[in-house]
Amino acid sequence: MQIILTKDVDNLGRAGELVRVKPGYGRNYLLPRGLALLATKSNLAQLDHHRREIASQQAKLRTELEAKAGKLKEAVVSIPRKIGNEGKMYGSVSTKDISEALAAQNVELDRRLIKLSEPIKLVGEHEVEVRFSADVSVSIKVEIIGVPA
């Protein structure tokens, strides 16, 4: 099944590209969510117009995301956690904890944008990536402060 992407889709392509996908993926996921259009003759004829339209939308979105990333670049998040006698932290810090700490600083951020390979389990300063899109990301500092239990 051939489709025209209307938005960037991870591991598939960028907006405005003509791609081939399995019918179930296109019919059940991409088309209902408005991520793609069927590659019919009329849609292929309008592809150039769609590309210009999509490019302008993507440029506008990119400037908004870059502004958010610039605002976040200066952010330092401090999260207190209880530690035991040996300096080991009870539990861990996840993306939810980081987004809640940012919300306390009046920075609203969806926790799904925060990329952690695994939860933070050590006290100290850590670099955490916030990825807004495939080409707009920023690293923020997350400081885990140990509080004796």
C-alpha cells in the first residue's frame, strides 16, 4: 500500500514523502490518525501542493519547538530523594518525576518527550535528553539530591 505522509513518522519517513507500508498499518494506524493520505491519482497530483503546505507547517512547528528548547536549555531540575545509610537511593527517578519537577518550575512538558535509557538510580548530576522531534532536542541537567532517611 502506498501512502503520502502528512506528518513526520519515526522509523518511516518525513512529511510529504511517498512511502510503501503494509495495508493494516496504513489502514488501522496512519490514516485514522491523520498521519497519511492514500496515494490515489488525485492525491499524487496534489502532492506538490501538499509538500509546500506541509513544509510551511513544519517550519512553523520547528520554530515553536526551537523556542521551547531554548527556554529549557537553561533549566536545572533538582529532585530530592531519600537515601539510606550507605548512600544508596531508595527507588529511582523516572520521566514522570522529572516532568513533575519541571511543572513545579512552571514549565509544562509531556513526559513522553523526556528520553531516559533507564531510570536514574544514583545521587548526583545527570544529563537528560528532551527530544521534541527528530531534529529538535535539548539536554537538561537533573540534580538528584540525597536526603537522609
